[in-house]
Amino acid sequence: MIELSTLDWLVLAGFFVLLLAVVVVSMRQKEEDTTDYFLAGRNASWLVIGASIFASNIGSEHLVGLSGAGAQSGMALAHWEMQSWIILLLGWVFVPFYWSSKVYTMPEFLERRYNSKSRTFLSVISLISYVLTKVAVTVYAGGIAFKTILGIESIWGIDFFWISAIALVVITGIYTVLGGMKAIMWTSVLQTPVLIIGSVVILVVGLDKVGGWSEVERINDMNMHLIRSASDTEFPWPGIVFGSFIIGFWYWCTDQYIVQRVLSAKGIKEARRGTMFAGYLKLLPIFIFLVPGMIAYALKVKGIISYDSADQAFPTLVAELLPSGVKGIVIGGLVAALMSSLASLFNSSATLFTIDFYKKFKPESSEKHLLKVGRLATVAIVILGLLWIPIMSLIADVLYEYLQSVQSLIAPGIAAVFLLGICSKRFTPDAGFIGLVSGFVLGMIRLVLLPFKDAISGTPLAWITDMNWLYYCILLFVVVVVIMIVVSFFTKPASEEQLKGLTFSSIGKDTLKEVAAGLDKWDYIHTAGIIGITAFIYYRFW
């Protein structure tokens, strides 16, 4: 339990006052249409885009879960926090296609590249996964985190988990509905430094208490290595190298949740530079979330602190190491992470519903009517998130156990369809749709069988659940690619007119001119810097 002083409460109050001020200012900039509400009027700068990408990505699974992973397995999960170079792919390679096509959603882009069936199917997958996993997991983890950190069991006979979870959803839902993407983007600018400052303080104080970095390395020993044996049951290096790329490519380059931020840019130049800023920020979680977990483990071994489970590493560090006032900053950072993730999820889900379902079936709807539908869709998703919490609390252990494998089962099919579709115009509309469906179905077969792993042991189906989850992810990607190649041989390709501007060979001259006009030496310097830092980290912790 954390004893909060008057100064801590004042710091937290100050954070919420600033947050409220940003939301009010965003609300005063009235949305005239769906472009304003969902994409902030396509007028966001690189600073806002980069901060929003980072803040949207960081949630309670980083502050609590990633620190816990550091305490338990060391650097093993750092690969997922070293994907800045994949964010650069978004800025350098995919932004010109996405931004110049003026789409609102990733399913809309698939419709232009393939067909309407692909758009509808991806929308369904995305909405279900957002409501039942991302929203529910973030809310559940937030409720657990606040209950653990504050040490409050109940208020007025009500479990504090429910109070904190519902308050988190309602507050975030209100400013998402009222302020739209502008409120989300600008609150991210406020939340990102609060999050970073609070976590850096824990890192510095923790290193001082443990006796320096050499002690962290000595005590964590073999857990300091990024690359594990190919026979490692959880993180074999071939699986890490290729599997993490597939999952990372899906998340950073094709998921509406992230890509919606670059679609809000003033232009290709701002979008690209926003991904560079996000690339620098994305390198921080290793040091401000994962390393503190390793510090906590070292402190526990030395008998300085004590905790029962790895996930308690972060709250224990906050409770026992930080001085008055700083605790308020750190808790404010946790609140910031949770609210940014939820707000982004709410808005992305509302965008998918409004643009890919409602507008598609009622194309005559006015912009003002679509704006109203977007707000109502956001409210509906907030309510669905709340209604799912009771179920989530019953199956949380199972869901957390399979959360990483769920992503590894969703990602391959979507990644293959986007990657091949942009690389070559030879892949047909039918190939895109069949690849999307087959990837999802084959992934769900494993997901359905996983809970029955023991029951099917020794049967012909056992290999599906026995295979390492990263190896299965790679296999799934390869199978979808093969399916798309075969189907493309026997089906009719899209017309040249349909493909205009959607593949490397058909991208327009105007788009290329805009890309070239926005380039200068700093684009190359920052790109090289991010790749260089990533390479150094791999070299240092090999």
C-alpha cells in the first residue's frame, strides 16, 4: 500500500486540472465533420502524432506487466519494445499510401486494394478484438493496478476494483466523446512527459538503492541476454526474430489503433516525422519499465524489498522507494497511460463502426449525422467495455495467459494481406479476401484448441497446441502467403484504375513529389540514429 501525502494529492489534482483544461480547449474547437472528430481535421503536427502513438501504445501492461516480466524473465520481452525500426517502416513506406489515399480506416484501404468483402471482414475482426481484449484488458488491469498500488480493498462496501475501473472508463469516455481525436492527441502531449518523468524517477532511485547497474547485471545474470537458445521453450531466437516482426508489423503498420494517428497528419512530411519521434520514444520502455522490474528482482534478492508476485514489482518500487510528491507524479503517469490507451481504443472503434459499417450502408448520411453516430458509437463502446468487466474478472487468468498468443494468431493473416498487397499488383482481390479469412480461421483453430491442450495430447491435433507460439505465428504467415500466391494464379486481378496509387508500381507521381519535397538531411539523420540505438542495444545485451 502507498501512503499518499498531501503533496502527492496536490500533484495528482494538478495533473487532472491540466487534463481538464486541454479537453475544454479541444471541445471549443468545434468538429464540423467526421474528419475533425476522427482525424483531428487532418491537421496534426509531428510532435502531437509521435506523442499520441507512444501514449496510445503504453498502458498498464507496460507499467505493471512489463516491469513484472523484467522481474521474472529479464530482457526476454525487450524485443517487443525495440520495434522502433518497424515504426519507421510505417513512416517511410506505408504513410505515402495511407495518407495520399485519404482513407479513414485500414479496412477502407483494403477495400480499395482488394474488395468490399475484405473491408467488412477486417472491420469485424478489429471491432471484436478491440472490445473483448484491448478495452477489457486495459480496464481490468487498471482496476487491479490501482487497487494494488493504493491498497484500498473497498469503499462503502464496494470492491475498490470496480470503483477504479468504472471511474477510469467513464472519465476517459466522457472526454473522448466530447473532444474526439483532438482531445486524444493533445492530452497525449500532456500525458507522455508525465509518464516518462515518473518512470525515470523510479529507474534512478532504484539504481541508487540496488548499488548501481553492475549489481543489476550480477544478480540477474543469464536473464540479461536478449537472444535465447533455439530450443528455449518460450523465446527461441528464430521465433523472436521473425515472429516478433510479424506481430510488430501488424500492430505498427496496419492496426487502426496506431495508424489512425498518422492519418491525422497535416501531410506526409509531418506523418513521417511523427513516426520518427514515436520511434525515439518507443526505445524508452526497456529502460523505464522493464529495467525497473530487473532492479526490483535484484532488490528482492538483497532483502531490501519484498513482493509476492512479479506483477507487484512496480507498485512495490513506488511504495517503498519514492519520496513524497514523486509518488503523485508516478501515479499520475499510470493514470495517463491507462487513459491514453482507452481513449485511443474508444475513438478507433467508433471510427471503424461509423465509417466501415454505418456510412457504407447509409452513404446518403450527412457529415453532421455521421458525427452524431460517431459520438453514439463511442458511448456504446464505453458501455460494452463496462459490461465486459464482470466476465473479464472471471476469465482474467486465462485471458492473460493467452493474450500474447491471441495477437500472434490475429497478426499473420492481416500482415500478409497488407504487405503483399502493397508490394505487388499481382495479388488479386479474391486472394486478399481468402488470405484474410484463412489466416483468421487457422489462427482461431489454435486458440480454440489451446484450453484443451491436455485433452488432445497424443492425438493428430496435438502439434497445433504443442508448437511454440512464435513458431506457429511464422508458420501461419507462410501458409497465408502461399495461399495468396496460389489463389492469384487462378483469379482475376484488379484493374489498373483500381490499383492506382495503392502499390509500389502504381503510386502516383504527385505522391512521390510530396514525399521527396519533404525530405531533408534530418530525416536521414534521425532514421539512422534510431536504427543505430536499436542495433547498439542488441549488441550490448546479446
